[in-house]
Amino acid sequence: MDPAQPGHFWKIPFYWQQGCPVRPQKGRLTYSEVDQATLEAAVAEIMTTGPDESDQAAVSELGSQRAARELLEVDLEYFQIEPKWWRMALNSDGNPVGIVLPVLFRQERQWKEGKPQGTIYCMGVLPQHRGNDYGRELLNEATRLFIERECWRVFCDASATNEPMLRAFRSAGYTEKNPWQRPLR
């Protein structure tokens, strides 16, 4: 891949559509709804320590708490939030290991035959729990929620430098498309 243009970074898009294989959950995690303060703290930690270049740029510019707050200010004209979908993943000891925030696109151009298209607005594993294949489990949980909502397709993307997330999408049966450049902010 060529170097990104100044002020941009490479993203790799992935799609899942009805009929694609659904890999079974490992079942190591449980999920609970999460209050705003806990969610904001987890997102700040994930953004600060993760490999996503846009997160790093936002944290550098705004600081971790403000960057997380800004990220969580979802454009409700563009996305529909199912509040019970925004979850904290917990391990068998009840400790938080990550977050998954699926949303639906609102625009009808994103829908097909009356069925919505979903995307994972934000997902991440807390740094002390990375390397345990939890990203894949978070992705499976989001995919399961999208299937329940009868999404015709799920679109996601990941930074080209986020190897754990790329592995999760690839192993979960998502279809990989050509990389594209996105502005850092």
C-alpha cells in the first residue's frame, strides 16, 4: 500500500450480508448495558492506546476525555441507535474487557427492500485484555444483533494498521474490499 496522503490514513472496508457464514460465539464474554460515564472512560482508554490513526489524532488534539465525548456524540440524523445494543463486554470474573457500539444507518439509500444496513460505530478491547481474541467475540456479538434486526448488510472498516481487528473481520467471514484513504479528522 502506498503511503497515505498528508492528513489521511488507510482504512480497509469489510461487508457482511445475509447469507454469509456466521461463526459461532466462543461464549467467554457476557454483555451488559453501560452508563455514559463508564462508556466514555472505556472509549477514552481504547482511543488513547489503540492503533487507529484517527483516534490518535483526536486524542492528540483534544485530550482523551474530550475525544471520547466527541466520538460518542452520534449524528442522529445519520445513525439510529438501539440503546440496548451499546454494551460493555465482561469476562467470566465480571471485569470489563471491551465495548461494542452497533448502529443502523438512517438514510433509505443505505437500506434495501425495507431492511436496514448496520455498522459498528465503535468497538474496542481495553488494553489490559488485548491479545485474547476478544475483538472477534465483540464482532460476533454485533453481527448477531444485526441479524436479529434483519439487516440486509453490515458495513465496517478498520485502520490498515489495526492487525487484530483486521484478523477479527477476516476470521468472522466478512468480505474484504479495496483499501481507501480517510481524513484523520
